[in-house]
Amino acid sequence: MNAADLRLPVDVPSTALFTDRYELTMLQGALRSGTAHRRSVFEVFTRRLPEGRRYGVVAGTGRVLDAVENFRFDSGVLDFLADRKIVDQATLDWLAGYRFRGDIWGYPEGEVYFPGSPVMRVEGTFAEAVLLETVILSILNHDSAVAAAASRMSVAAGERPLIEMGARRTHELAAVAAARAAFVGGFTSTSDLAAGFRYNIPTVGTSAHAFTLLHDSERDAFRAQVDSLGEGTTLLVDTYDVAEAVAMAVEIAGPGLGAVRIDSGDLLLLAHRVRRQLDELGARDTKIIVTSDLDEYAIASLAAAPVDAYGVGTQLVTGSGHPTCSMVYKLVARADEDGADAPLRPVAKKSMGGKASVGGRKWAARRLDAYGVAEAEVVGTGEVPAELVERQLLVPLVRGGETVAREPLSAARDRHAAARAALPMSATQLSRGEPVLPTEHP
């Protein structure tokens, strides 16, 4: 079986119930009032970045495309809706033939975004577009949060590789999505086999403390692991005494020992001591991997340490303190009558407390300075200024219900690295600050 053919990483008949009940009750009301088939435009954006963050990272776009393709109301789903009397028979009849036949535009996966950026735009009838709100937001909010944390950690790590290892710290399906988002943000591998299988992400892993404790001695455990996996394996050296374990590891595996892993204690101090000890034992090419509740700040603090790779779990899969990007899905334009050619007019929510939205179908472009460095996110409606036409950010993802933007996950990863590199240098500072680019509305 080709893992790429699996696409959707959940064992459900469809994604149609990955939604809130009010999406269906709104649909029922619109069908009854005769407004369901009005041409409509919804946009995904966030009003603000998480506190202290300089930029956001778009991730989950490929999963959104999977979810839209699999958004089907089959007999089992329709029976559930009927049995619970969630919607009336006329709405059930309409849902039975549901297929999204509209258009979706969006920032390509891996691109950076800022407050007000129209990260995704969904165009179709009100009925077909409103149903996608919850599933789109659940994917983009989660994956973009993880990718943003991964990006910050990637900056802190520099050229040193990062291993995603947070599966045990989140829901089993969220873990697969998190590994995917982390790869987009700059991680190089994952410990999660489901993520490796579904998304072709390199997988790594050797042993935990339980393997050492299983054996009568640490020597027996190391010998068993080397006999099984070869001298290039990674031995965990902090179960008992680190210095004794390092000496024993090199004695058993020889100077060709692949790596040692440190999972507790003062990582900065231990990394220096272990590196010196390995060199003295002739294991100069043996690498040092550190784990132990790392985040971007802990990784940055180890920049001067002789560390070769980092493994990150909890802080990564929880967005390093910001597990959501607070993206919203708002109706910004709609027609006054049915018909694909009916003219659109802007609509917007007006409210207190900073929750107002800006009406109109948006375009977005990134203006560069004379040195080719980004200086502003420009978001507007109507005609795009000539000088920004070639700098537009939204690309077609779905046309007439057909996906047109499938790409390898590595393309999103490379795109993110390029987009981040084009930002002002202050974007990569880990200190708290405002978004590195202002959002302008001409």
C-alpha cells in the first residue's frame, strides 16, 4: 500500500461530523428562508498573534484539502442526524448529495502570516461553504500553532537537527498531525510511526529507561542493544551514573558508537562533560542527543554546548504555550440573490471588544524594501496595486470542487524556510515583541 494514498489520518467514514451542530441548523434555516444558495465568501484569519510572537506559520493546508474531499454525508451519518432530530427531512435530503463545488484560495502551506492575513478564502454558496467552518478551523488552528512553535525551535537550534517526540503528550490522532506540522516548521524526524507511515517523515528511536531497567545491569542492556541494532545505535546514558554509562557505552560499542542520549539533569554541564569524556575515549564522532522537556528557550540556552541534536515533545505539540492561533472563519461578502454571477457585496460583524471584522473579498501581498526584505503585509479589497501584483500571497487550492494544489510535504517545509529567511532579522528573536511586519489596509 502506498502511504500517500491514505491521506486522511483518521478511521472514520467521512469528515462531515467534524463540525458544530449550529452549522447544520444554520443550513436548515437558510434552506427554509431561500438564502442557502446565495454566493458567499468566507475568510480565515486571526485578529492577533499569540502574545510575544513575531510571525505565524500556515500549516495544515494539505489536511484541509483531505478533509474537504472527504466531507460526505453517507447513510450512517444521515441516520445519526435523523435519529437525533438534528435537522429536518428537507435538510437531510440536501445533505445526502453534498459535495463542495466551490473554490478555495489560501496562503500556501509553510508561508508566514500576520494579524488580518486572509490565510484561507472559501467561495461557494452559503450552504456548501458554511458547513466547512469547524473542520477547517480545527485543522488550521492546531497545525499552525505547532508549526509556529517548531519554527521558533528550529531558529534556536540552528543547523542542529530536531526530533519530534510528543506523541505520548497529546491525543493519538493529534500526534500524527503535530508531527506533520513540526516537519513543516523545520523538524527533521519524528518518533511517531503513524506520522512516518502516512506522511513519509523520517522516523527515529532506540530505547528508553525501561530497557535498561529490564536487564540485570546497565552493561547487559547496552550489550543487548548493540548486538541488536549495531554500534551506530544511540545509547541512553542517564539511568544511573552518566560518566560510568558513557565509559561502558564506548567500551561495548567501540569508538564507532553512533550517539548517546541525555534525558535529565543539567544538560549544559553534562553535555560538556560527556563530550570531553567521549573525545578522551576516542569516540570523537559519537554524537550527543539531549531531550528532557525542551522548548525554544532551553534549546537556545544550549547553543554553545557540544550538542548534536534535540528531541522535543510536550512543548512542541502544545504550541509552546500557545496551542491555538485563534483563527476565525467569517462571512465577508455575499450576493443578494441566487446565481454564480450575482454581484457580491461586503458584509462584516460590528461589535465591541475587538471582535469586529472587515468586509469584502480580500487579496494579500507582501511588500519588500529595496534590499528584498519584507516590510509590510498589505491586505485589501478591489483592484490590486500594480506594484504588488507579483507579490500576491493567495494561491488556488480548490477550483470548482476539485483540488488543484497537491504537493509533497517537503515543499511546504522548504517554503517556510524561504519565507522566514525573507523576514527582517528581528523575526527570529526569541524575546517577546510585536509582529515583525505591520498589516496595512490601503
